[in-house]
Amino acid sequence: MLVISCIKQVPDTTQVKIDPVTNTLIRDGIPFIINPYDSHALEESLKLKERYGLRSVALSMGPPNAEATLRKAYALGVDEAILLSDRCFGGADTLATSKVLSAAIERLNKQDKVGVVFCGKQTIDGDTAQVGPGIASRLGFSQLTLVDKIESIDFLRKTIKVRRKLEGRHEIVEAPLPVMITVVRELNRPRYPVVPMRIAAEEMEIKVWDNSVLKLDVNTIGLKGSPTWVSKIFSPERDQGEIIGDGITDPVGTTNLLIDKLLGKELLTV
Amino acid sequence: MKTLLIGEYREGKLLDSTYELLGFAGQLGAETAMLLVGSETQLPSYGGTLYLADAASCGEYNPDLHKKLILDAVQKENPDYIVFLHSSYGWDLAPRVAAALRVAQLSEVIALADGGFEVGCCNAKMRRTVKPAAGRAVVTIQAGAFPALQPGGIPLLQKLSAAGTAALEFIGYEAAEKKDVDLGKAEIIVSAGRGIGKKDNVSMIQALAKALGGELGASRPVVDAGWVEHSHQVGTTGQTVSPKLYVACGISGAIQHLAGMKKADFIIAINKDKDAPIGEIADVLVVADLMQFVPALTAKLAKQ
Ligand SMILES: Cc1cc2nc3c(=O)[nH]c(=O)nc-3n(C[C@H](O)[C@H](O)[C@H](O)COP(=O)(O)OP(=O)(O)OC[C@H]3O[C@@H](n4cnc5c(N)ncnc54)[C@H](O)[C@@H]3O)c2cc1C
């Protein structure tokens, strides 16, 4: 049985800027990382591999350079890594992305039954939370979101029991396999690659599936198949609060100004 | 334009956040109908159409059944937008509805923009304006982004019922981790952000909180790093607070943090970056290095 993790290569958002002319993200020179939420998805797929002997497959849709991300997945211990890459997949919103990932999962399912698909809760570059649920509804898998603990899998009854993290409490639910699970950070602590694995990963083959393999209608994928339009990306405008004093060169003098302010607002009890 | 709002009900109570949906619809200037899986004893105070299903028979969390009820109401109302809160409930249910209707979903909307919606991206550093390409869409709104609106009145009830077995089996709730502090009731909160640099500096912020007679709060990275307990976290995935005074120390002001504290009466930000977004909502910004300023302030307050 397969356990699949869907991972996305994203620009490190702590470093992105936008191009004021084209209104698109300037990605040049910005390092790429595995979407942090997806690294928890990947880790959990490795845990299930170790715990139940499942075969772990990492899937990533992206440009050819996303290979680097999949190589990292090999270094961490996945059995197979597949890159879904084609010009016509580009510019996809979440609906179109889930279509491509679903087609790949269906294809894998013909070789070996898929038991669990893990996705991150959201991505840090697009910040939407729909790719996983899109896969679940397309493939008719059960959907479990916001999962912070895998309790157990019962292969005889074909069910999985998990804990979901809700506002201020947890919920235990059971669902039939196959299942799509979106995970939150509390689920696990992603491991680091060990050196021999990292060296071995350099030699591993990363399969590339393009649309000649997946054979999707080009009008339903990529930019054309995306029902959401982004008209602009911008940095929010802001009015400043009052800056008082000069706390850098005169921290002590500034504390007086601040204390006066608090006294004026009757926020200090003297 | 018409919206179908999906209200929230949990553990036997109508949630106040339901009124934020009405606030959103109000800003949009849209006609509204609402759907609630709840109880007749807990009706929202609003005079429009309310599709009501009974949580006792449908379950508070039974996504397949709730989806069916919503699709049923969509057919009757023919809305342009089906609107959820971006809570764990909406987060789970909205994409199911969007997929069933084969329409776009716009997640975590924070404001209206001409003809479209604003959503945060890149960890809320930037925003984008998004529009559905065609007609109908599913929208989730960020908690705290739209002021609650309580129009009053008695809803026109349309009862819904649904039958069917659940694909997911609900086994039970597990008690949340116990809280050592209730920030919701605090009058003064002093919060530590990533700018404190290391765990050892938590005590410096704690000392300031004590000097001001307040409680310690924190931003999420500080909690994720294990420096402070989760019960102190302020923001969408932590507590929503409304103290008289909120002091943000080394907090940049990401939307998820702001959502939790922007209702504070008076906000002071201490940050070495004068352009940090927290300055946008702060009443007073002190541009300083925490390591110098905070101990100096605490010492002064002790003398007062
Ligand atoms: C779905 C989701 C939910 C989230 N929920 C929450 C939530 O509930 N609560 C929350 O807080 N966040 C939440 N976040 C995270 C949020 O997006 C931000 O990443 C987070 O709030 C940033 O925390 P910060 O301001 O402490 O850190 P940073 O953004 O790293 O800011 C640190 C600040 O400290 C300043 N600084 C650094 N050194 C010094 C110094 N020596 N002196 C003075 N200033 C200094 C810097 O100028 C900077 O402004 C959530 C994110 C997501 C995606």
C-alpha cells in the first residue's frame, strides 16, 4: 500500500519582494525551500512507512528546478519521488493544481493501492487551503483536515483514526481508507537528512511526468483551467501610529515620554 | 447580489462569530440568507431567511451531511457567494462545497476590493486581490476581519433535514490542554514576539508585564519555539483579546496576530524597525532595541 506526500517548492517568504511594475513576485535570487507545512506531511509519510511498512512516494508539481526539493525527499527516506512538470501545468490555481495531482495519484493507484495522501495545511506562498480537499473530492477519498495526531490504522477494517486540532480542543475521528489528510505543524518534528542518505540521494532517479503521461485536457489545467483570477499583488498601505522619542539613541529618555503617555491615558496605577 | 451565510454552532451554542458573516454581507451590500446546523433555542438575532437543521440529529460535525444541507439551500436560494468563517469548521467544509459545486474558492478574505476580494499571501506580508472568473464562488472570511453586525429581529425559519450515514465517525472530543492564564479577561497584556531573540529573554518581557500589572502574551513563533506556553498565544490560532492596554514587544504585526489583538483600546509597539506593519495599528510606536528599552522601562515603572 502507498502513502503519498504532496510537497511544494516555495520561495522563502521571509525574503520575497514584489515587482511594482508587473505586480508579480520577484523570485529571482530568492532561495527555495519545501513549504514548511508540507515538510510535516513528508515526515508523517515516513513515519507510516516505518510503522506499517507502507511504500512512501513524494509528489511535487512545479517547474523543472523543483527537482531539488524531491532530492531532499529522497535524502529523508522516501521510496520514490515524482515531479509533475509541464509548461501547460503552469499558472494553475488550487483547483487546477488538485486536478494534476489527482491524475498522478490515480496513476499510482493502478500500480499499488493508495492508502493515505498527506498534504500540508496550506502553502506559505499562496496561503490557500484547498489543494488537499480538492484531491479528496476528485478521487472520492475521505477528507480529514487539521490533523495533529495519527492514532492508528486498522488495515482489516480499512479505517484510520486521527486527532484533529480545533479551536481550543481536539476531536477524535475515524474515517475509511483511502484518505486525504491535511496536517498541522504540531503533528511531528521533521527529521534532518543524514550524510550517507544525502549522498545516495544525488544518484537517485527523479521521474518526471508531463502531460504526455497524464493526458489531461489542456483547457482544464494550468492557467486556462483556473477559475480564480488574481488581478494584483501588493504590499498593504499603512498609516503610522505616533512615533515617540528616539528609542535607539535615547532609550531612557524615551521611557519617560512613554510613561507620561500612559499616565495621560490613565493606564498606569500609581 | 446574494449571499448564503453559513453560521457556526458548537457544543450547544450559537457562536458570536456568526455575526461577522452578517458584517461581511453588509459591507458587500448583498441580500442574505443564512444556514445553521444548530438549535431552535439558539437563533441568531437577524430578520432574514434562516435554513435551520437540528444539530441534535445532524451532528455538530458531520461534513457529508452538512454539505448536503448546504447544497440543498444553494439550490433554493441560488446565491452568488456561499460564505463561511475561516475557522476549523469552515476550513473543512468550504472546499467540499466548492468541489461539489465545481466553483472557485477564495480563502481567508480580509477585505473587499473593487469587484474582488483581498486575501493575504506570503505569510500575510502581502495581499492580493482575487476574483472568481465566473459567477458563483465559495468564500471564507478571516476571523476578526469584518466587524460583527447584529441587526436584530427574528429569522424566517425554513427547516431542513437530511438523512444519510456519515462517512466519518465522530468518536469524541478530547479536553483542550489546561490553561494557566485567561488572556481574554486580562486588562493589560505585554506580548513577546520573535524579536526577543531567545528563550532567556522571556523573563525580561515577563518583568515588564508584572511592572504594568498585566499578563504575558506571545506571538506564534515564540510559542512554536517552545519559549512560552500556547495558552499565552495571541492571534487567529491563539486567543482573541481586548485589553485596555496591549504592548507588542518585537512583534512585526502579521494579520494573524493583529486579528487577535486589534480590539485593544490602546496599543504600544516596541520595535527596532519603524516600518514594521504593527505601526499601522499601534497608537504609539517606540522605535528601539528591546534589550535596552524594556529593562529601562521596567526599572522606571518600578520607581513610580
Ligand atoms: C494560518 C496561520 C495562523 C497563524 N496564527 C497566528 C497567531 O495566532 N498568532 C500569531 O502571532 N501569529 C500567527 N501566525 C503567524 C504570523 O503569520 C506571523 O508569522 C507571526 O505573527 C510573526 O510573529 P512575530 O511578529 O513575533 O515575528 P516576526 O514577524 O519575525 O517579527 C519580529 C519583529 O521583531 C522586531 N525585532 C527584532 N529584533 C528586535 C529588537 N532587538 N528590538 C526590537 N524589535 C526587534 C523585528 O523588526 C520584527 O518586526 C499564523 C500564521 C498562519 C499562516
